[in-house]
Amino acid sequence: MIRKGIFLWIIFLLGFSFSVLGQKVNYSPAFFGPNALPVPEVTDGRIPNYTQLGFSSDYSFGFGDRTLAWRWDAEVPLLPKFVSIKVWMIAHENYWLTPEISQLRDINPPVSSGWATGDVYVQTRISVLREKKYSPQIIIAAAIITASGGKFQERRYYDTPGYYFDASIAKSFTINSKILNDIRLVGNVGFLCWETTNSTQNDAPMYGLNFILSNALFTFENQVGGYWGWMNNGDRPLTYRTKLTYNHKFLDIFFQYQYGIMDFPYHQIRLGFLVPIQKLTPKYPIKSKSESDNL
């Protein structure tokens, strides 16, 4: 009886070990869809005055994976220019895979096309230092990545959560020119963490730089950013983005191109708009000192 128990225990351990060692899933952007864990964008280093609602559509292509996605964004300034809550997600995506990429990602059974919904991101942004003549703007942020995305078996989204913290340092330089009004530099550093297999987590320093040129009608951004995971399994993406925005009084329309330099095997084209809505901006009554003393 004892020998039988020992034998069964050995079989269990061997089966568990083989299942772990045989795990082929790489929780990294090089082996998942383009929206699984993209490099966070480097913002302009500002918190808006009014609530902003945005919608965009992007097309990712190259290296055996084509993805058409629709995304929505919402940022609500709880205290204009100081504190905001931001939420965004891929509401829907359609994708098409080649047999080679399906085999590389160990998708079983193989798939050639499908659709999925993405993860919800929730972020808090806080301005800790206002930009002045000789001082920069500093914004710290914390974001939660939910595990709400679907189609893990088809390697579209992770089935595990994550989070990241970052700080942005920005400074503008006024230019007296008919073509160019402002040059703005934004640097970003942070820390990204996401769970992988067997309760293991991948920790990655984040970094980014955004160079912005603007005038009364247009804003032109060029940014490089990435993160550096410790597992070295395609978890060190580096991307370049260029973005042109037409600044209208009631609507910002933008076009963006993204190129994956390393561990992000995609080109991506994005077209979208952003609408500021004053009526949806929270208003908190602030009492003066004299009014507070009379209470």
C-alpha cells in the first residue's frame, strides 16, 4: 500500500514537472497580439481642463498577424490640471493569422482569424509640480491592467493582470515664429509588472521620450519608448511613434504611425479623434477662507 502511494506520488510529480517544463506560452509582446501589452504612450505631460472622450481605430500588420481594432478613451479631471482619472480599452478587434505565426505561438488548435475584446486600463494621474518659467511639469501616474481581455488560447490577450507606475517630466520652450510656437520635451520613467505562469511575475523598468512641436493648428509628436523585462523571452519591446494632431476648438483629430524596433513585430496605423466636454467635467465648490471661518 505504501509502495503504491509512493508510486502514485512520483507519477504526479513527474506529470506536474512535465506540464511546467512543457509550457510554451511566452507572456510577452513578441508572442501575442499587438494590443496584449503595448508600450505605454508618452503623453504631453499635462492634465486637461475638461473631460476628454476619444475614439480611434488602428490597423496593425506585419510578420504574420494583421489586426483591426477599435479603441475608446476617457479622461476625467477631478481637479482640472492637477488630478485626473483615465480609462481606456480595445472595445473590439478582428485578426488574421498565418499558419506560421499560429505555430510559433503554439496556438492549439491553430486559428486563421477571429475577434476579441481587450483589457480595461484604469489610471490615476497627479500633478506634483506645476510648470513655471524655470521649473518643469512633473506628473506621477499609477495604472491597473485588468485581465478582462479575451482569447488567451489564441494569444490575443494575457489571462493575468498587471500594473505600472511612472513619472513624466515636461518642459515647454516658446518660439517666436510664424510656423512654430512651442517646443516641448517630455521624459518618462516607470516600472511595469505583470503576472505570467505559475504565479511568477515579470518586472520591467519603463522609459520614454517625447519631442513635441506645435502651433495654433497642429501638434507634431515624435516619441521613443519601451520596457525591459527580466525573462528575455520577447519581453523587451522598443517602439517609435510619430503623431500629427489637428487642433480644432471642439475636436482634435490625429493620425499616428508606430514602428516596432524590437520585440514588437508590428507596424501600426491609427486614426482617431478626441473631444473635450466641459459639461461632463466635475465641479467642486471651493470655499474661501472667510466662508470657512463663518461655519
